[in-house]
Amino acid sequence: MAQSVKLADDVMAAVRREADLHSRSVAGQITHWLRLGKAIEQSGAYDHARVTAALDGRLDPVELREEEAIAWLDAFTEKMATPAPTEQAFFAERRKLGRGVGLDAAGNLVHAGPDAAR
């Protein structure tokens, strides 16, 4: 039975590029990558449990094999780009107190002024 999933725009753009390049349908490209990913995870050169342990801080990432390190870096970068609920609450409280610091639309560091308390 076919099912729908939501994928980020950048992921779909990459899927479409690769599908066009290799004369596959979008579904065919996704299926191909799923098979590759599964094969890599099941190979002797990649241990998903080791990647998870490194993400959890139970294994030093320098101990990962090359394929594992690539997967770890991708997952680590994604985790670091998304603040946890406790971080969001912490910075919301700082903004409320007028103590917040952040980035403006251009990426410049800005400090909260006296009118920043909301």
C-alpha cells in the first residue's frame, strides 16, 4: 500500500536532481537511496549503534569509521540546528526580561535593548 510522507524542500530538490540525472522517477530515486542506506547500515563498515552512541556522548566521534563519521556529522549538524524545548524556553525568558541576544535578518549579532522586554 502506498503512503505519503513529507520531506523538506531541499531533500526533494536533491531527489529530483538525482532522479533526472539517472533517468529514474522520484519514487524510484527515493527507493534506490533507501536500499543503499539499508545496505550501508547492514554492512560491516557501518554500525548504526556506534553512530547513536557518539550522538549520545557515549562514544568519542574520533573512534568512528569514515562512513559512521559522515552519518554522525550529518545527524549532529541537524540536531545542533534545532534548539531543544528547554533551550527555546530559556531564550524566551531572556527575551522577556530584556536580556536576550540574537541575530538580525542579516545574521548580525544584536543585543536586546530596554524596549525588548515583552
